Amino acid sequence: MRALLINPPIVKDRFGRFSKLLQAMPCIGLAYIASILKREGLEVEVMDYFGQELSYDDLKKRLLLFQPDIVGITTLTPSAPVVENMCKIIREQNKDTKIILGGIHASLFYEDFLGSGLADIIAHGEAEESIVEIISAITGKKPLREIKGIAFREGSTTVNTGDREPPRNLDSFPFPSWELFPYKSYGMLPFADIAKPTLSVSGSRGCPYRCTYCSLDYMGKIYRKRSPESIADEFEYLHKRFNVRQVGFIDPIFPFEEEHTTLFCEELIRRGINKKVVWISETRPDRLNKKLLNLMYRAGARRLLFGIESGSQRVLNSINKRLDLQLTREIIRTAHEEKIHIVGLFMIGLPDESEEEIEETIRFAIDSDVDFAKFAVTVPFPGSQLYDMLSSGGKLNRKDWENFTTFNPDPSKMALATDRISAERLLYLQKIATRRFYLRLKMVFRHLFVIRTITPKNLLYGIYAMLK
């Protein structure tokens, strides 16, 4: 049996003047599915539209040459219109091919995809276990109705088999099959690139926090972690097999538990991997302390991303972001003492947020002395409490999914979380925030002569984009 897996594109033009700073990032979810299918004996090929220059014609050619029995497509909200077009092409050219969609957008709007005949099966949530059963059903060994965590059409009826318990034993999965992907072209965002080649690792899944803007409230409610030894094994494998020099954790929070992180760091040091591979991760300041930061640096950690979101404690409380700003300042200072760089992720245009509170966010980014700052206009992504609240209140009756992006240059098409500040004004404030943070002599000097991971070319283009 042949399987074609597709990572569809997100149109870079949607990111406006910042589009040239974007890079293809590792699609680890699809890479896990590829490894599972290979283990089941399937012949697998991958088309990564975000990592390669591919077109719809390339899809037609691949369908003709490969003749897949199944096509699996990961579906995020901004790529939904492209996925629809791909499904139509597959239907027209390979009518017997089974189309399986995964990803949060397909899970949320499964009735749309199934009812229109665009897809045969929707895999809800984490699909490493359900995909094995789906293959058994396609080969006639098991009825689809017996598989938890999927949706499909039965005649004119849509069948949803209900929730599936998320995988508990994460160590049991084979490592992602990166050899099928254009891994040498992958990077992180400019503020996350340190060394290349770079690939992603998942050390844990799920998040116990319930921030109202985050779609993990729908997917990933249960926190689970891999063993420290298994994560270290994967670091070692990535370095030996792919010559990886940087690993980026995709976990919502890593570190999360101090004991688990300590064992992992000690394992990297014991094996000497810390001398070969550096790593970055996103975490919360309140999961860290000086002792742990010191150990993390010695184990290869060089950069941490903090989702700080706002410099206003009132706004943080209103979105259920249980974060203390004073503690955050102290941990940023401690991280610098331990030679770890900090990326501050901030949101503007949160519900009921005032311009004065956006100014507090800008001031916090500057005064806290984070090394990088990303200011994103808040988007009410499907799957979040914020999206549900706006939709149920009649404030978000739209399905132009390609416009649900955090960097949208067209104010007339932006999906906003607030009606207190106009789209035009939010874009202006975003630009001003970015200018004020980066166009300081202290910051330019730091990035040119101290951190030195943003190339002079990217730095100059970034300055040009901010001034444009």
C-alpha cells in the first residue's frame, strides 16, 4: 500500500513585508505519521509545500507517478482553502484514493470536509495510534465504526466515533522519518536560529494551562512526557543520522517539571551530546530557577521563548494567563546571568485591551531586556475559548480561513479579537512596537556583536521592513 503525505503551504504573501524573513519549519506531526506508516509496511512519500517550491501541477504529477492508495494532509486554519483545492485535484485525478485529513482545523470542521465529499476520513487529535487502525479498516480488516477518534461518511450520514484517549506511552513511537522531508532547508524563525541543520523534537505533549487564546484548550489538554533517556536518544540519533546541530522543542512548555528536565540535561552531559548540539524551547518563567537554568546551559540550552503576551497584569488575568510579571522580570535577568537568551512573545489587540495597556506591553518588552521580541496581532484561532466566545456572540461569522494569520498586512481582511481598536490602528501599533524595540543602538549592537545569530542580511532587511 502506498501513502502520500502532504504539508500544504501557508501563503507567504499573507505576511506582507515580513515574508522574506520566514523559513520552512520542520513538520514534526506529519513526520511522526510517516514513521508509523513505514513501520506498518507502507511505501511512503512526502510533499512538503512549505519546505519546497511546489505547485498544484506538482501534485498532479506525483499522483500520476506514485498512484497512492491514501493521501494524508495536515490541515491548519490558514491553509484550509489550499487543502480544499488539493482534495478536489485528488478526487478528479485519483478517484479511488482515500483522503485522510488531520490537524486541528479538520477536526473542528470535519462535517464541512466530509459533507462536501472532499475527504473520506478525519482523524481527530493525535493520530499515531488511530492511523494504524484506519489502515486496517481500509484493507477490510476492521470496521471504521470501531475506531475511536475519527469521523467519516456512511451514506448520507456523518459518523463521529467520539473522543479517543490520547497516546500515553510516547516512548513507543519510532522517531520521525525526516529522511523523507527536505530537512536541510528547515530553520526556525530568525529569532530562534542558532545553528544548522536544525530539526524539532517533542519531549512532551499537552498543557495543563487554559489560556483563552490558545487552541491547546481543544487539542492537548492532558499533559504527558517522554522519558529523559528517550529524548536524549533522539538528540543523539538526529546528530548522527542528519548531522543536526540545533534542536527546537515543539512542546508547549519545556521545561515543565524540574526533576524531569534535570535528568534529561544530565543525560545529555553524560553522553557528551551537549558539546555537539544546542537547543531551544518554549516554557514559562515560573517553571525555572537559577540552578535549573545553569544546568540547562551546560546541557546545551541557548535560547528560551517566553509567551509573556502582555505587560499589563490586568490583561493577563483577563485571558487566564497565570503569569506574574515581576517574577518574569527576575527570571529574564537570571537567564542572562546564565548566558541564555530570551525571546519575548507578545500579543496586541486582546479583548477589551486599551492602547494604554498595549503601551505597557511595549514598555515591558524594552525594560525587561529580552533579547528578541515578537509582537503579534491577536487572532481568535478556531479551537480556542476566544474563538468560541466571539463566534457565539455573533462577532466572528466568517470562514475566510487564509486571513487567520498573526501577520496580516491587509486591515480589511484581518480576523480580530477586539472591536475596541481598529485593524489599521493595531497594524500601526505593531509596527511602532517592533521599531521601538529593535531600532535601539543597544539592540543593534547586541545582535551584531554579541548574539550574532541573525545574519547581517536578515538584520538589514528587518530594519528596512520596519522602516518601510
